[in-house]
Amino acid sequence: MPGLRIQSALSYEFASNNEDKFTPAAAAGQFSEVYSFAGRESNLYNRNILNYTKDFNETHNIFINLFNEVRHAQRQNTITKQARTPNDQFEGPLGFDGYFSRGGGVLSKF
């Protein structure tokens, strides 16, 4: 059909980030420390365009433009920090000291 133009654009992005850090007791006031971060993020984008152009008698023209655009983003991060762990040869599950250790979990916004 003359004068009709259709366009579409689609993109998707995904990122995964991880960080683990251990600070030995000698560098942290004689108590070691463990820090862990895990995060992921995704973005979806879509745009669709429909254009129609029509000229009449070289003096009039009609231009119709329809479009839609969708953007969807998701993010989930978890962080764990264990402070004042017993020593530099730490073995076993984290969390020996509930008072001085900061727990982690799923963060809604980081």
C-alpha cells in the first residue's frame, strides 16, 4: 500500500553482578569480616510505529501516526555482611554472633 510505513524495535538487556570480599582480622580490629553481594537486572524495550501519508491534488496531505512503546525493568539484589567473625580460618556457616553480625536477604531497592 503506497504511503504506509511500519517500524518495530525490540531490545533486551541482562546483567548479573557478584562480589565477595573477605577482610582478615589483622586488617579489621582483630575480627575478620565477610561481605557478599549478588544482583541481577533485566530491561525489555519494544516500540511499534505505523505511519500513513497521502497527498491530494498537490495541495493537501494527510499524515497519520500511531505508535506504542513498552519498557519493563526488573532488579533483584541480595547482600550479606558478617562482621566480627571468629578468626581468619573461619569454617562452617556464617552467623556465629547474632548481635554483631548484620544479616542479609533480598533487597527490593539497592
